[in-house]
Amino acid sequence: MTAPTIDLALDTDFEWCAQLMSTNDPWLTLGRDFETCLVRCRGPEFVVLLARNGEQRAGFLLLHPTGVAGSPYIAAIAVSAAARGQGVGSALLAAAERWFPAARHIFLCVSSFNTRAKKLYELRGYVQVGELPDYVIAGASEFIMHKRLERP
């Protein structure tokens, strides 16, 4: 299996990204519709990284350069159903971790019901540093996760 290629998403990719978000969890459970997701994907404050397997879009990641205390914040990551389990999520996380070479820390939030994603983040070295109970929806928490980036 070859690693996906990852680069900046183009304007023509944003609708695909929003469709992927709005039709999959955690965004379904969190009540995010296509229009809401599209606004996020087109937000000028975000870097949108797109993963491709050959010519096929495989996933994307929304990255805010200074989202938490001046450190990069991964606002969303999604992998298409056809590409899950093929290392696309890990490749997107690795790209985000390298994107701002001067950054020493990176953060993300993961919903308490999104156990598969939380496990991936932990395997990649992210540690839960906080919890926001009932933050987006009642009965679910958002776990704040952090990774200290090793820099030469």
C-alpha cells in the first residue's frame, strides 16, 4: 500500500470535504449539516489539507494555525469510507504536525462517543489534557488532546 499524497485542498475540493463531513460521524451526531460544514471548509482562517490515493480523494484535515493558545489546532479530520484503515488518517495527522515547522505543540478535540478516533490519536502520541462535558450536545463530552511536537 502506498502512502497517500497530501497537499493543500483546492476550492474545487471544499464541497467534497463538506459532503464527507456532513454524512459521517461525529458530525451527524453533532448535528452539522452540509452548509455548516461547507462554511467551515471554506473558512479563510483554516488550512485545508487533502489526502489522495492516486486520483481519488481519500480524506482531509482542517487546521487552524493558532487555534489553542497560539498553537495549531486540528478542527476536523475525515477519511472516506473506502480509504479507512489504510493509514490516511495517520498521514493527515503527520502532515498537520509538520505543517508549521516552528510549532512546538498541537491540539485537537474528539467527541467522547468517537472512540475509534480517540484511539488513533493516542497511538499517534496525543494525550487527553481536558474535558468539556455537554459542550456540543447533551450527554457527550469533547476531550481536549495535546501532542508536544519534537523539533530538531
